[in-house]
Amino acid sequence: MSAGTDVATADERILQTSPLRKLLGRPELGSVVGAIAVFVFFAFFADSFLHAASLSTVLYAASTIGIMAVPVALLMIGGEFDLSAGVMVTSSALVSSMFSYRMTANVWVGVGVSLLVTLAIGAFNGFMLTRTKLPSFIITLGTFLMLTGLNLGFTKLIDGTVSTKSIADMEGFPSAHDVFASTITIGGVGFKVTILWWLALVAVASWVLLRTRAGNWIFAVGGNKDAARAVGVPVTKTKIGLYMGVGFGAWISGQHLLFSYDVVQSGEGVGNELIYIIAAVIGGCLITGGYGSAVGSAVGAFIFGMTSKGIVFAEWNPDWFKFFLGAMLLLATLLNAWVRKRAEATK
């Protein structure tokens, strides 16, 4: 082997400048390919799919999942996951509603209390995980069960039913509705404000992952937490912070739920945690941690939105939705694995 070949092989900077290698190394590549395929599929089979109003509906469905999929993706990159994320959204809405109603306070007081509570739940998950060393499956499953019981029990105890009282006539409701549940009209088509919340979270999360020291810590603890701790990464603080990020996403989603309907059913949210995880996995996150992106989770949520609404636009039986979602999960996981192997092969 010549000396020039040795230098080319040894110098990683030469390989890193390859556009193909950069493309193959992107965790969201497989999900983007899948999103294009799903878009073309429904554009062909559903006549109304390409209408502007239909796009608005698809983006809204994607945003309601994407707001939670972003922090869940960061948590998965950090090597953990959260089974309590779905019911935490309902807890956030219930706390905000019941505190405002019972304390006869401005609804913004309830919104603030709800933020503190959801962040505390996230911190509790992270604290228990790091102190007990138990798997996140056990810790968050326990939180899931506790929150499910608390949501139902407290709502019945305080309001006497399984749903909260209406807060639509309370002070501060119109402004809170504008922030969390309003509709923005562009070109005669209404777009929900949750789309802006979703895009903002994706932008902030991408900046954190790719441009900050905290982003390096997240990838490090997800790849190998013991090695990360050995080089000075604050593993405990990083994991607690990631769980608090999930709590923040749950707060936003919970306030949207509340101010969209002004009442909350205490049994909602069960099962949604799996959809958030699915969106993150379709977007390129690995269950084992250390790999993924916020943009990928957004693409995964967009695929969810296109599929859930595309089936309706095509006038198919909605019972097929779960089948399509499961098929996309498997195909996206296989494609992501293939892309990653190809990326590693080019090194």
C-alpha cells in the first residue's frame, strides 16, 4: 500500500468532507425517504390530500404528536424512555383546570402551577432513575400507573365526575386560548398554533443537540454513560434535565388540550406514550440510545399525521390505521439500520 493511500485512510477529515457520507450519516434519512413515499402514496390514492385545507389538517395532527415526540426523542438519544409521557399530558391539563377553577384564580395562575407540577414529575422520574439504578421501563411504568390513578381519583374527588368543570368564562381564558389553541389564517386556510410550538421545539432541540455542550452530553450518556461519567459528563443532571424536557412538552400539550375544549376527561392520554416513541423511532432514534435527531422525530410525527388523515381522505376504513403505523415502524427501523450500516461502511 502506498504512503498516499495510508494518509488518505488515516485522515478522518478527508472522509468527513464527503457529501455522501454526511448524507448517509444523518439519522433522519430513512424517515425522510419514508415520508416522501407516504406523501406520494396518499397523493395518488386520496384526491383531496393535496388541498391546502387537508395539509393544514395533516400538520395539526402531526404537531399534536410532534410536540411530545421532540423531547421524547432527546430522551431516547440519552438512552432512556418515558412510559408516563401520555398520561402526563392529561395531568398537566387537569392541574391547570382544577387549580384555576377551585381557587377562582386567573387561568394563567393554573397554567403556571401546571408547569411547575409537570417539571416536578419529570424531575422525579430522572431522580428515581439515577438514584435507584432501576431501568427506565420500571420507573416510568410506576409513574404511569400512579398518574393514571391520580388523574381519575382526584378528578372524581374534587369535581365529582371523570371530567373537569368548564373554565371558558374565567379571566385569562381568551389570552391563554390564543397562546395554546388559536388558529392562524394564512391564504384563507387556518393553521393551528400548535404547529408553531412544534417547529419552535424542533429548532431549539436541534440547536441544543448540535451546537451546545449539553448536546454532546446527551449523545455521550446515551452511547455509554459510564465512559461519559469517566470524562466528566454530568450524567445525573443530564438525565434529569431530559426527563424535565419531557415534562415541559407535556405541559404545552396539556394546555392545548385544555384550552381547545375548556374541559378535560381524566382518562385521556393512555397509550399516547407509545405513539411518541414510535414517532421518534421512525425518525431514526435507536432504542439503545446515542443516535437520533430532533428533525427525525418531526419527520416521524409528520408521517403519523399523513397516515392518520390520509386514510380518512382516501375514505378507507380507519381500522387499518394501526396496521399502516406498525408496518411503517418496521420498515423505518429496517431502513434506518441499513442506512446506519452504509454510513459506517464509508468510514
